[in-house]
Amino acid sequence: MANEKVVKEIMDSVRRIVQALRTSHRAAGAMKLTGAQLFVIASLGDAEGPLSVGELARRTRTDQSTVSVVVSRLVEKGIIKRGTSSQDSRRVELSLTPKGRTLQKRAPATVPQQKLARALEHLPPRDAAALSKLLSDIVADMGEADVLAPMLFEDGPRRRSKKE
């Protein structure tokens, strides 16, 4: 069993991460967006050209189905546009509209979700694997293993269906 000092240090680190994410979510709220929507806008804006949903999912480190929901909401708001690739008519490409570019410029310079993902990518592979295992164990111990993992600060179904 971990000692009290170590548990407090871990909790403090988690609190700092959550606080950074919450601050970003509040900034997004002031722009009438969610934190997840701001993350998608920033990720699309950082791209050198249009992205497919799959490419956007990889950039946001989330499932394609999850990012699709966020994208649909942003398309409805006129922030993202869907287009067809000039090279492959089967490929749907996503890009920011002029309204989306304006929002991207008003957004915080680096979205905390991007900073967190980059920090995790900088971990040595062995440490990343160990952290992944430990976090999975913690989630299971909390009884939350069957909870879906939508993009941060994006509402969605809470539990996995029995079919999954």
C-alpha cells in the first residue's frame, strides 16, 4: 500500500492536470464551445491542410466515433466544413471555416489537452507503458472500467453498452 505522502503527491499532480484542463474548458465556454471542441479546432488549425476524421482522431488521441460527434456539432455551428478530397472522392476532409479560423486565433495559445498529450508522448516507452497500466488499474479499482472515455469535457453516454 502506498504511503500517505506519495498518495498526496499523486493527488496534487492529478489536481494540477485537472485544473489546467478545467481552465481551458472555461475559456472554451466563454467562446460558447466545449473543451473538446476547442481541442478539435486547435488540432485542425495546426494541420498543414485538411484532415480526415481518422487523422483528426489520431491527432486528438481519441476514437474516431468520439471525434465524429464533436466534428458534427462544429459543422452545425459553421466552424468546420466537410469537403471531398480532390485525390480521392471517397475521402471526406475536414477544415476550419473562416469563422473557425477566427475562433482558433482567439483560443488560448496551447490548449492544455495538447500539452498533456505532448507531455505523455515525451515519456520513455517503458514509463508510458507503466503509467498506462497503473492508470488502468486505478480506474478498475474505482469501479469505472466500463465507463466510456469521451473527449475531455464533452458529454456523451456514460457506460459501455452490453454489446461492446
